[in-house]
Amino acid sequence: MGNPGGFLNIPSGIALDSVNGKMYIASSGNNKIVRANLDGSGGTDLGNPGGFLNIPSGIALDAAFNKTSPANGATNQSTSLTLTWGSSIGATSYEYCYDTTNDNNCDGSWESAGSNLSVNLNGLSAGTAYFWQVRARNDNGVTNANGGGWWEFITSQSNPNLRYQYLPIILR
């Protein structure tokens, strides 16, 4: 990280800015904020910005993460499938929601997935469009996957368990 100019006490909070390649560290003892470059090319002591700095109780991390599967727009999905997503930095748990209304909102209730990065769904209706979202939770709040965009998948028309039907044969 290089020498950001002066010493830094034990950090009270860290924030990542992955878009601009910066990391901000709030010092717990000398009321400073240090900006470091994530590529290791050094940093800047931002000092005490305008008088006394109130040390934050927590700085939210850049917790962006994405859903994995089923892919957005996937068709012919089983009526029993697994929703999967990547991890979010700093997440303590995940919640998911799925419904059949395309309104970018959880029309039911958010269900806990604990610390799991997937959840199994069973008993989905055949030939139905579903919309789903997952969110990461930590002490500072929630972060929705894919920047808040809900994904859609459509289950297959036929139930694979009913693939073979037996017809009676009448012999004369």
C-alpha cells in the first residue's frame, strides 16, 4: 500500500471503491482518513478534513455481487431447481425472494439462506415465468445482487415425471 503519509492507528473502518481503485481507511486514534490505491502504488493522507473527525461506527464495504444461475432469461427450467449467487464482501447472511410478478419487487417475503450461496426450490409450477433476487445482509444494511436487477427464468411446460403415460391396450 505504500506510505500514505504519517502513521495510522488501528483502523475503525475500511471502505473499498472498486470503480476507482481506491481504499479508504478511517483511523481510530488520530482522526485521519487515508486513501490508498488498490494497485499498491501508494496513497494519500487526507488528514483531518475540516476540524474534528467523528470516527464512523462502520464503513460499508463495496459489497457488489451477482446472481449465477439460473441465468436471466433461462427457459425450460425444471420445476425443482437451485438458485445460486456469488459471495458479497462483508456479508453475514443472504436472503432471497422469487415470485411470478415482473415488478422488480418482492411480492412475497424475503427468505433467509443463512450464509449459503445457493438455495433449492421445489414444487414450482410448470410453464411459469418466475422473477428472483438475492440480497446480502450485514450490520450496515443490505446490498441487492446485480445492482438491484431482478432475473427471470421460465419453467418447462411438461413435468418430466409425467413423460411416459401408459395407455390401455384392448385385444379382440
